[in-house]
Amino acid sequence: MTQPSFLQLADQRHGLSCRAQLMLAAIGAAVVVSASAIPATAQPAFTGGEAGAYHSHFCPALASALKRRNVDLSCRPSNGTADNMGRVANDPRAFGYGQLDVFALKANAYGGRQVFKRVRSDDVRECVFAVTKEKDIRKYGELAVFASQLNFFLPPDTSGSTNTFRYLQEIDPNGLGQAQDVFIAKSTESAIQRALETPGGVAFFVQFPDPNNARFRLVQDLGGHMVPIVDRVILSQTVDGQPIYFAQETQVTNARWLRSGRKVITACTPLVVFTGAEEAIADARARREHGARIDIVQRLRPQELLPRAPLFARLIKRTKQLSSSGVARLTDLSEKARERARPMLERAKQAGTRLYERAKEGAEIMIEKAKPQPAAQ
């Protein structure tokens, strides 16, 4: 029996009755598509930095799964989620990786969410971390109230971390939206170091919660602590009816002699694989091919999309989502922290003082440190 070609599957998808389409979906995973019917040029999948997890781990897993179905996908490095959205908006047949929160933030800049189609979502999540040395900043509520007094250090401007910070500012205008001193560092590591060397310094970054990651070790070495990013305003955000953030317990340090590894509960956002809407493709044949590719990716088992590296197996094992009762307790604690912090802020404003010393107009501290020192006499 001759197997149906890739394009025949696409034609069938658009022409069959609903009942027949359901039957096709049920047997679709077992169908081997014909390599001769697939366009010679591999479709691009835009990821992120070459050393990042999207490019080096997740996209190769997807490309490998599709290769077994005679579909070619080419992983291309990029500047992250927002850049990927721009590229997909220009070429609807391309695929892109990204954070769901940044996807929600940036969609309108590229014509709205109707321009894109989310193909996969929530196979794995990245988590939001805030780091400081300030002992009175322990919960998000305190961070939100004191935002106008703190010095925030972020990774490069195009990073998902910085876009996450901007999204949190947008949804919490009376909290993080009040931040005045926000500085862009040359890397995530630099943002962490600068924050922990500056009075009132706070670093924000988004990261897969791996305690072996050098960034978590840097926080520990410099004496910083994590601030849980859990608050009612954050966890209530949705896109197309799906939560954008989930409260999860994550491990940020490894166990040591007679000491268990340290865990932090914070907000985590799903990784999404998206592409262009089929309606944006004018050519009928190309539109059907694109629809067939989307179907294949959507039918993949989650295990096929997870990297085989031990890191991600450990990540999933060590990370768990909080129960609804646990979320309610933490959001209440964040709200109480806001209430306790407000009088302290008001007293400082009335006195015309600042709770935390400014970062000397931004980068001047680091500039001074970087200057050549005079030779010893």
C-alpha cells in the first residue's frame, strides 16, 4: 500500500469531513510521510543565543523528532523571544521559541496575537528570580513597595529576562512599575554581580532552575539571597485563557554535608513554540504544507521534545507546582508584606530621604572600578 505524501496529508486535512479528520488524527502518528513531497529547503526555527538552552538543547530535540518523520527543520540562533516574533511575523512559515510572558507582552508590536499560532506550550517552564543583599527585601510585596527606592540591574536589553521585568512593570504599575533606577548590564552574570555590590541593588533574571548553574553559585558566593516572585497580580495573568505564570518550588543550591539543597518558590512561565498563522500565507500549497507541519509538531509526545541531557531530567524532578492552598498562602504573605512596607516608605518620603543609596547615576560605580589604578610608589 502506497503511503500518502506530505502534501496529500495537507490536502486531506483541509478537505475531509470532521469525522474523517478525527480518524486521520488518530492514525497520524503512525503515518510515515514521503520525503519526496517535502520542500527541499528546511524551515527555520529561531531560538536564542548559541550557548542558550533553546538553541543547544530544545530545538535540536524538535529537529530530531521531525527528521524521523522526514520533515527538515533548521535551528537558527537569534536575540531571543521578541526577535523570534519579529522573524516569524516576516516569514509565517518559520518557527520560534520563547517565553510565554514575553510572547504576551510583545504580540501587539507585531500585529497582535492573531498573527501567530502557538504550536506547543508548557512542555517545560522557566522561572523568574530576583536577587539582593538587602535583608528587609524578602518577599515580592516588599520589592514592589520599595521599587522606587531600589537599584535594578538587568541582563542585556534584548533578553527575555529584561522583557519579563518590563512585563511585570506593566501589570503592576503601582509596584515594579514605580522603579526609577533600572540599569542594563552586559550579561546576566554582570547584572548579578553589580546588584550584589550596590546598595539597594536587585538583579532580575529568568533561568531554568538548575542548582549547578554558575549563576546560582555566583549568588551564593556573593552573599545574596533570592526573593520569591509570587504575588496575586502576577499569578492572575492569562493569555487566551491560559495562565502565564505558575508558582513552583525550585531548587537553587545543591545538598551539602548535613545540609539539604535550598529551595525557592517563585513564578515560572511556560516555554512556547510558535509559528505564523496559516491565514498569513498567500500561496495555497505552501499554506497546506505549513498546516501539515503544525499538525505533526502538535502530535509529538512531550518526551520527544525534551532534551536528553541529564540536566533537564533533574530539573523536572526537582521542580514542582504548588497546590492552590499553597499559592493562596504565599499571595497572602506577599500582600501582608506590602502593607508592612508602605508606612516605612511613606516616612522616608515625608523626611525627604531615600531608603537605599542611589547607584551614583547608574554605571559610574563600575566605571570607577574599571579605571586603571596608579602604579604603587
